[in-house]
Amino acid sequence: MKHFNFVIVGAGSSGRTAVETLVAEAPGRSILLINSEESLPYKRTSISKNVVNGYQIDAFAIHPAAWYPEHGVELINGQAALRIDAEAHTLSLESETISYSKLLLATGARACMPFPDLPRGKWSALWTVADGLILHDKLSGLKKLAVVGIGVLGVEAAWQAVSAGVETVMMGLDTRPMMKSLDPMSAKSLEIAIRKAGVELLNRRKVLSIIDNPETGEISIHTDSGDICADYAVLAVGGEPEVTLARSSGIPVGKGILVDSSLVTSAADVWAAGDCAEHAGGLVTGLWHSAENQGYVAALGMMGKSVIFENPPFRLKCEVFGGYWFSGGPVNAPGGSGGLDSAETIEVDDITWRPRFKDGKLGALVAAAPRGMEKGTAKTAQQLLLRGAGREETYSVLKGKGS
Ligand SMILES: Cc1cc2nc3c(=O)[nH]c(=O)nc-3n(C[C@H](O)[C@H](O)[C@H](O)COP(=O)(O)OP(=O)(O)OC[C@H]3O[C@@H](n4cnc5c(N)ncnc54)[C@H](O)[C@@H]3O)c2cc1C
């Protein structure tokens, strides 16, 4: 049986960062990276921004194929890890069983699929590089696309469809688009931009089922407030932690794989990081930079260093319909004693910033920039947030940075 010092299951943002950290900090140790997708490990966030233009399967690869052997990493593509025997320190793959010293679960999340019996060939998710290619192929022939879900992925999907000249309707249960990430004021400007682009936006709309309509060749989307017809649907109703491997291996899971503040699971020498991990208080992060950060923290832990995951307030950006929406930290957390103060408003040129402070330090920040925002401005705002800048500094920097 082959033995590896470090095994990483899942080659998304957290798995890849863990590998890079181990390569840099623990040279000479054997590393196995298992990637269940066929493509080289890639930047998932690029998919939903590039559907309309299309791309080659490895267009968003983080490293070329040669990088892995050159850095002493064995990469297995297109195979899922099937079972961990934590006591024996072995991992079964489709092709073989290997043994490990330390193992990281970086299995990410998968797209939620709440509607049974979806009509074949009439819908796709927008989660993997393969999903994006399917949607790209479909878009050119569509008259009308229905996007189910009005969170960030739904908004990005609608923007891609509109950019391809496809009539688009989007719908979701929430009262406003990107409800988790934006406060009501910032979401209002996004809503205006969506509608201005010609998208029919149906808030507060519960989808009950999606069925084929063979007579017309369309699909019917049954909602709690009438039916909607379209040629094709994109399901963007969120993700759920991918815990299949952990669960079948007897590693405790709740919403996600339960970890302590050092990202250690209840199984000896097994860590979990990124979207698959559930932190104290039920937190599942769901952000690219957070997954990277967790991969880094877990890798250091696997090397025997004691590091805590602090859940830094990484930002989410949504660059759509000619604008830029920015969100970082618990923007919609209830205020009051011990919590964040109410949002304040800083208007700078065409950007509306909505900072929230706790004890005078920046704790959450939203921005709505319907005419766009320079990258440097967004970066500066992220830095303010990450270091919990004081009120005076936040105001002066944001005011000086308006584009
Ligand atoms: C289309 C899209 C766009 C996004 N855009 C943004 C954005 O703009 N900004 C942002 O902050 N976040 C964004 N996110 C969220 C962000 O991509 C995730 O938070 C991040 O990718 C999580 O990284 P991860 O390493 O935890 O998991 P993932 O990236 O989900 O990777 C996990 C990998 O593990 C594999 N895997 C699962 N089980 C097994 C197994 N048993 N064996 C082997 N491999 C396995 C999966 O197939 C997958 O390849 C987006 C997500 C999606 C889907």
C-alpha cells in the first residue's frame, strides 16, 4: 500500500491552498491531492463570470499539469475518495487504497437540487467548469431563460444570459436580490440595475416544481404565484456542504463536517477546511478567500503548528450589469448590545458605502457602485475591513478613494 505524509481530498480553493502551503513549508514530504473533477484544479469563481464567452476546460486552471509533479505532488484527477478508515489511517479510492499520516477533507459544497423529476436536458446548475460549458452551449439557442434563485449566483447567471441577448426571468423566495450579502439599501440599486437591463425579477416567489411541456417544447415553472414558461432553467438556489465521504466514514457532521477552531475534526489526524466545514455556531463560510485561508490554517495544523481560524471578514464581489456590489463581514447581523452598530452611509461619487462598526472598528462593509468600481478601491476597502480600521480612517480612506 502506498503511503503519503499528507493527503488532501478535494482540489478546490482550500485543497489547493493547503497543497501550496505544504509544498512551501514542508518540502520533501509526500503529498497526494485527489480531485474528483476531470479538469485540472481551477478557480471556481471564474465560471459564472465567463459563461457567455465560453472557455476551454482548463482555462481557469490554477497551475499547469506539470506544476504538481515538479513540486512533488501526486495529483489524481477524475476520481472520488470513497472511504476513510480513520483508525487505520487509510483512504479508499475507486482505484486503490492508500495510507496517510494526516488527511484534509476539502470536499467543498455542491449545488442544491430541491426539485425532483427535473426535465432532462432542460436545466443546468452553475457550479462546476462542466456546468458552465453546458450552459454556454445552450445559451446561443435560447429564446427565454429562467433563473431560479436570486442570490449572487442567480444574479451572475442572469447577467450572463442578458449579455448573450437572451430574454431572462429570475425568481426566488427572498425579498431582494443577494439578500444574504447586501443590505436593503445596496440591494435596491442592484434591483434597479437588473430591471433596467430588461430582466424580469420576481422576488418573494417560491418555485414548487419544474416540468416539461412536450407540446410546446418549453418548461413550466410552477410557483406559488402562477406558472412561468421558458426554454431552459438555471438552478442557482445555493449550495450545501459536501459531506458524503465524511458521513460514510463515521466522521461527525451537522450541516457540514464539524471542526474545532483549528479545523480539526473528531477523527484523529483528519482536518476539514472550506465550504465542507462547519465551525462553531453553525458557521459555514461559502467564500473563496475564506476557503483559501482555511486551507492555509489546516495545512499548518497538519504540520504540527497550532493555528486558529479567525474567520476574517473576506469580501464577496459581484460585478454585473455594469456595476459592482461589494460585501464583507456580517452585513445583516442584528445590531444592539455586543453587536455591530447600525449601518452608516458614505456617498462618494457614484459609490454608496455602508460601513458598520463595533466599538469604533469596522466590522462589516457593503458598497453599491452601479457604475462600477476600480479594483484598487475594492482592494483598499477589503484591507480596511480585514484590519478592522477605525471610524475616522475608514471615512477618510473611503472618501479619498471614490472613483
Ligand atoms: C459558480 C460559483 C461562483 C462563485 N463565485 C464566488 C465569488 O465570486 N466570490 C467568492 O468569494 N466565492 C464564490 N463562490 C464560492 C467559492 O467558489 C467557494 O466558497 C470555494 O470554491 C470553496 O472552496 P472549497 O475548497 O471549500 O471547495 P470547492 O471549490 O467546492 O472544491 C471542492 C472540490 O472537492 C471535490 N470533491 C468533493 N468530494 C470529493 C471526494 N469524495 N473525492 C475527491 N474530490 C471530492 C469537488 O468535486 C470539488 O472539486 C462561487 C461558487 C460558485 C459555485
